[in-house]
Amino acid sequence: MMIDMWSDEKIHEFRETLLSWYDADGRATLPWRQDTSPYRVWVSEIMLQQTQVNTVIPYFERFMTRFPTVQSLAEAPEADLLKVWEGLGYYSRVRNMQKAAQQVVGDFQGEWPKTMKELQTLKGIGPYTAAAIASIAFKEPVAAIDGNAFRVFSRLFKIDSDIAQPATRKEFFELGNKIIDPVRPGDFNQAIMDLGSSFMTAKNYDSENSPVKAFNAAYLDGTESYYPVKSKAKKAKRVNYAAILVQNDDDYLWEKRPEDGMLANFWTVPLVNIDEFIDDADVQWTDDEIKIALEGYLLKNYGISASLSMVEIKPITHVYTHQKWYVSVFSAVISSDTPLKQGNWRDFETLMQDPQPKIQEKIWKAMQIK
């Protein structure tokens, strides 16, 4: 990474300009900025991963009402935790949060580690989150490098390193540590976040009105659109699923998923990975062949004899980190007192109290069940 590093005088001027703007126009009213205790900062930062601020606010407030302390989070039943998190997705995050809370309570006697290095010993806390907590809650002068920081710093200094490469984060971290304000490191990091989500967004940026336009090398020579440099990620793998929607009077077949694997411990209608279900991946099964095979699956695993129909809707899609699910829905209405081999019969109002993943919400919506 070759950059034209600023003089000490210019760094000082940048800090003053940035923090003056932040004091006047920053998002100080955000609920996690009004109280910068490490627990609240941590919860907000985990929620804000892959999720927009406006979406997070009501989730954050509900979460803090239900789990106001790290102790209450550490002791929470997992089902309660998943239900409060429902809709945010990336459920491994909240499971890791509980493990980290248990570490704070058990290993640190309820006292939060105060440095970026120590914070990274907690489950699910990486360099960015650790730096955010350490700088905001404990005023350690460490740069929090996220997507906003990559955008801001790459344009300020015209950095052409590929931000998709792990080594690049270290380069940006070292740069950020050189220019971060040592007295107000938390405010500095939050100002960079605000700058990256307002005047210096990925698209439709407005550097002409940016408070730091005089420092923005890419803006000054008209090359902003080139930064940051990022190689394309691998395309998510397509995975085909079948959702089996079986209704018995007012009840639906409903089951809790295994404790490991995708959607662990969530409640759904039976979801079958068709790609795994078909023994020979090179053979293209017709919809009728899949339907007949699923009827056999339903009888063998649940003790339900039913004639399934494929619902005439487009496959329901949902993107996970490395997979894109295409879910076809097969349905049946039965009237039988045959005992279930597994699963439960639940009426809709009752099953809605169980934690369920986003893909299940999409299934209800596609079927117009509410």
C-alpha cells in the first residue's frame, strides 16, 4: 500500500474538522450512543453487522428491555434469545453473543475486558468489534475498520489495496491508528462510520458537501468511483429445498430442527434438501418424481400418508453467506388421528410463538397464511 501520508499538522487539522462536524451533525441520538457502556456498544455492533441502522433500532431497544445486563443474557433460555433476535438473521451471531456473555460472567467475573486484544478472546468478537468497544467504551486509541472505514480511508488516501484480502485490513488498521484522535478515539471512529454512511457512501456519494472534502484525494482528482478496490466474491451456491406444508384441520405439521447445522434449533415445517435427497446428482427428477419421493419421506419419517400437491408459486429464495436457497412448496390437507413419529401439530397462533428463521416467514407470506 503506497500512500502519501499526511504531516502531523494535517492529521491534527483533519481530527478537528471531523470531530467538529460530528459534534454538530453526528447521530448522537442513536440509543447505543447515549449510553456507551461496553454491553450496549457490543450489542449494537453485533446487530449492525449486515443490517441497516434504522432496522436495528427497534431490535436493539427490545433486546435491551428483555436482556438489560450481560448477566441476564448469559442466563437466558436459547429459545427466548432466538425469538427476540427473530428477523435479524445470521443467528450464529446471537448464539455467539450468549457464549461471550457467559465468558464475561464466568471468566471475567462480570467485568468487561478493556482492551482490543483482550476483547478478542470473547466468542464472536473480531478485530472490528473489539476496536469499536475498546475505543467507545474504554477510550483505547484503536481504529475500528469496517466497510465505512474502508470507503473513507481508501478515498482520503487513494489506497488501491484489495479490501477483500485479509492482509489489507491490517494496512488500514495501521493507517487508522496513525490518524485517530488519541483523546476522543470512540467519537473519531463513530464519526468515520457516520461519514461513510452519509457523504461517502458506496454509491450516490456527495463529497462536494462533505465536511472533509479538502482532505479527500480521490474527490480532488475525480477518481472516487475507483475506491475502494474490491475483488468480486464467489457466487453463492444454489441449493434446492422442498418445504412440506401439511395441514390437519387448523393445525400444521411443525418441528424443531437439529441442534447443529443450518437453522439449528429453529422451528419450521419439514424442509428437505432436494439435492441431498436425490441420490444421483446428475439425474434430473421431474416435479412428479420429487412429489412421490417426498410422500414416501413423509410416511417413513412422520407416519403421515398423504398425497402432496406442488404449490404453483415461484420457488421462495433466501441468501445465506455461501448458499442461495430455492424452496418449492408441497402441500397436503389431511384428516387423520395417526400418531406422529416426529414433529408436532400446532395451530398457527401457537406456532408463531416459537423462534423461526426468515425462510419460514417467507413461506408463510408466499402462502398468504397469517
